[in-house]
Amino acid sequence: MTDQIITLDYGSGGKLTNQLIRSLFLKYFNNSILNQLHDGAILPQTKKRIAFSTDSYTVSPLFFNGGNIGDLAIHGTVNDLAMCGAIPKYFSVSFLIEEGVTLQTLEQITCSMAEASRRTGVEIVTGDTKVVNKGDIDGIFINTTGIGFIDNDVHIHPGSAQVNDVIIVNGPIGNHGISILASRENLQLEENVISDTAPLAELVQEMLSVTKEIHVLRDPTRGGLATALNEIAQSSQVEIEVLEEKIPIDTMVRDTCKILGYDPLYLANEGKLIAFLPEQFAEKALRRMRGNKLGEQATIIGRVIASGRAEVFLKTDIGGKRLLGMLSGEQLPRIC
Amino acid sequence: MTDQIITLDYGSGGKLTNQLIRSLFLKYFNNSILNQLHDGAILPQTKKRIAFSTDSYTVSPLFFNGGNIGDLAIHGTVNDLAMCGAIPKYFSVSFLIEEGVTLQTLEQITCSMAEASRRTGVEIVTGDTKVVNKGDIDGIFINTTGIGFIDNDVHIHPGSAQVNDVIIVNGPIGNHGISILASRENLQLEENVISDTAPLAELVQEMLSVTKEIHVLRDPTRGGLATALNEIAQSSQVEIEVLEEKIPIDTMVRDTCKILGYDPLYLANEGKLIAFLPEQFAEKALRRMRGNKLGEQATIIGRVIASGRAEVFLKTDIGGKRLLGMLSGEQLPRIC
């Protein structure tokens, strides 16, 4: 079926929709709940709190250095659940497809989603497919919505940052933003910048095995590190100080930003987290994180210095101190 | 803010996204879970099974006779959960917005979603907003994903239809399809056809108060009544017979179909359900349904006549019998 293209009939809800579901989605996503083909998925009872998160993915181009819209759509929602301290479990997937997309493209993306789900222990249990006329959408957009379960002793919340908390990031920032930009604009970089798209749920569980006293977790996606820190400062009403020299940034990302006039602190990441926790647990958490491939370069970048005022300061390499605001304006549309 | 338009900055994840969330979404959807602004919503424990369903809405035009994309997006997912016998409870909402849409339009839609949620007892607890370049999407698309809870003694399933089950529909079919068509093509009908968009969860709970022995529920949306019956026939491996004269169709819908060459059995509905249940409960269920505004015209349209073969037959008004297939091809794109 690889030469075929998606026509409007595939989204009619009739014969071809049915065929697409059976030959593609059931084949790749295969599990006992999805296979029921009910109007909704029926999930077993649980005694845990439920984490519930949604994201629509519109990344352009569909395929980029390090991933594609399919695995990105799984990782992104896995990460949102992980930032609640949850173990991601059940996903819905909704495809919006432009008439004329090839079945081969859709199959590649579906296959990536299936692989990413398997690696993260997630089951895709329900879905939806809409096909719209050529020109009514650009290519393929995907919504994933996820359910995860939270252990009773975990209480992570953006409003829980406390004075003297240290702030950890799990690795270098800005790679996803520059990777998409390079793919989109056909930039010939000296060295390829690869998106950091990755699922963070396992890393978070490892951190929680060190201490349940993690106060805040956040994945700095759109808006980047600076915006995520500002959101936490606002939710917790605290003053944050980060040290420029401590923020890990790969050389190629740094150089590309300089040439093109981007600030890496505002670039999107898709496999990064920032954690706020009491200093006493920091060293042990860092050691544990560095044992995980996704935390090898984990490091402390700053701390909460006061409460009562929502502000984020950057101590610069040359000893200055400047206020770091939220992203204003748009750096790169359709980055995720 | 009604004169303003949505620019890419509103989807950046930065300042304007934050402002949009606070001034629009928190204002209308206001509830204690959403107000946390966590990466995901944290929902309390439950002892019931969870129903989980997703749908992306692409209806064109955004506003039509009887509703708009906003209430449609709530009703549609409410209905998918209701067809599992669930009581809908928590929703995620994800907006895809074309740069240039007015804030007024977005506010009208948001307001309709809030009203529809309140009427159905649903809380919108988490969300996402993406803005894409002009031309990358046509207007506004919305994904809603819902969580509902199922009582322990309810076991509704598309594969549970049994021989001698009667088939009930809650009212006339095809109104949504013709309403959208009329709005889209500016048809001047003698009498306006109004979409049947409505939430069916309450009606379903009333039916379940008569008997838990409802075997199958399905809302015949895209693909219409004929396609829904075929899906059930396939899942349950049964032969179904419906009587043409018993299927309620409003005169204006019937006449418009005749003129334009549409078959009402394949037109989309957004406030209709078909129920399969043992004959012994049918009269009592019908009486109960007719006491609900959404079931006033509820009637028996057919029955399951044999098992082992998945087929749907229509006994026509003139005494003939013909095989009723699934929708093949596309009647109307972007109908929901």
C-alpha cells in the first residue's frame, strides 16, 4: 500500500476508515484494549491519582534530525505526565491528515509512534482520524492525550518551589530548536545538531527513588528554559537565580544561536527537565541521574533565593546580573 | 480584546500564551484542577473503570445552524463516553488556531464550550494551544479527549449484540449532515434544518436506570446510521434487519436528500444513539426515553435476526429487502 495516497474517503468514517484502522493502526498499536474498537477505551480500576495531559503536535518538517512528529508526539505527552511525577500508561492518538499525504509517510509515523510507546511502556488505546481537503491543513498534525498514575507519596507541583531549593537540569538545552530550524531551512551546519526528543518518565522515577521531596518538575519545551523558570517563579511566588556559566549548551547550538541571533535560553527542548529540590538531596539525585543516558550531563544551574516576588535572574559569565523574562514574541512557530 | 486577532505569538508558549490562558481559558473553564496550571491535570482516585475517548473536530463552517465547533467538540466526546455507559467527567481541550483568527471568534467558541461542559457536568481540566501560520490550517480545529467513569454493573460493548435484541434510535436522523451542508453551501431551504448536536449522557443514564442489560450503544456520527449498524454487525458477528418505514427522518431532511442525491442513512448525526437490548426491556426503555427531550421520538427500528454472519438488511417501504453496506466514499468532508 506504500504507493497509495490518503484521500478524503479515508476519513469518512466508512469502509476506507475502517480499513485504515485495521491495516495500519491495529497492526502497529495492537493491544487488547484498542482491539475492542469501542467508541472509547475501557480502562481497569486503579487506586492511584490520575495524571491527564494533552498536546497537539504541528512540527514542521514532519521528519527532522533525531526524530519525527510521531515519536515527538509520544515523548512530549509522556514528558508532561512525567512532570506530574506520574508513570504514563494509556494514550489516545488523533490524526489530522491532509488529503494527498502518502500512506507510506503515515505508516512511517505510525511505526515510530508504536516504537516510542513500547519503549515507554505506554499503550495507545483509542484514537481518531480525520482527513481534510488539500490546503485545509499542512501535512499531518497529531494530538496525543495521556493518562498516567501517581504514587500516593509523590506531590510535585509548579507552586511548590521553596527558598533554598536547588535547580537541576538534566543536560544541554536548545538542541531541539536548532535541529528543527536546521531541517526547515536546510542549514548546512559544520556538525549536525540532533533533537533531544526523548521520554523522561524513567529518569523521573529514578530521581523519585532517591527522594520523594522533589518539589517541582518542568520540561522546558516552547518558550525554553527561561520561560519555564518564569512560570515556576510565578506559580510559587519565588525569586530564582541561575548561573549562566552553569547552564549546559552544546557548542554547535551556542555558535548557531550567535550567528542567527537566537537566545538558547528561549529555545524549545523535547528531552529536558528542570527539577527543584532541597539541597540535601541534590548530590545523590545528580549521581543517580548521571547513571541514566538522559541525565549524563545533569547539573545544578541555580537556586531559589527568596520568596514573595516572582522573578528570575541570570548571573552572567562576566559577573553581571540581569532579569530574565518570559519569551515575548515568537522564536520559531511549529517547533513541536 | 474583541478587535484583536490571534498572532503566532499567542502560541509561542511565552507571555501572550500565558495571557491567553489566564484571560480566556481560565476565565471560562474556571475550576480548581485547571487553575493549578500544571503540565497535566491531577485527578482524584476512583474505584470505577475509566472510559477514555478522543476526537478532533474540523467542522466547516465553524458556526452552523444549531451550534458551533465548540459545543460540538464537547457533545461529541461526551457522547463517545456515554456510548461506553460512562458518566463523562474530565476533559482536555487542545486548540489549533490559524494566525489571523479573531479573538472574538475564539472567545465565542470558548464560551460555548464552557456552557456545554457545565450542562453536561464535565470539567475542562487541562489543555493546549497551538497557533500556526496563515494557510497552515483552515480556521480553528479542536481536539477534546474525555475521561468518564463506568458503574460496575454496566457492560456495554459493540461486540455484545445478541439474536432477538431490538434496536432503538432516539430520534430522526440526518439533521446534522444537512444542517452543515446548508450552512456551507448557503442553501435556501424552505425551513431551516437544525443540527441535532446534543449531549446524550443523561439520556443513557436514564436508559440504564431501566435496565443494565443494554448490550450495545453507538452514536451514528460520520458514516451515519448504516455504517454504525455495520460496525456493530461486524463486532458482534450478527445479522441485523431494520425497517425503512420505522426510521424517523424529518421531512425537510428527506426532501433535501432527494433533491441533492444524499442518502439520509449515511448522513452524520451528533445527538443520536442506537441501542441494542433484549425485547423484554424495550417498552419500558422507550417510555423512559420519551420523557427526555432528546428521546421524545425514540422508536424501535429493527432487530438482530441471526448470528454468525455480519450483515445489515433494510426492509424497504415497498416490501423489498436490500443489503445495507458501510459508507464507501465520502459524503461530506469536515462534517464534524
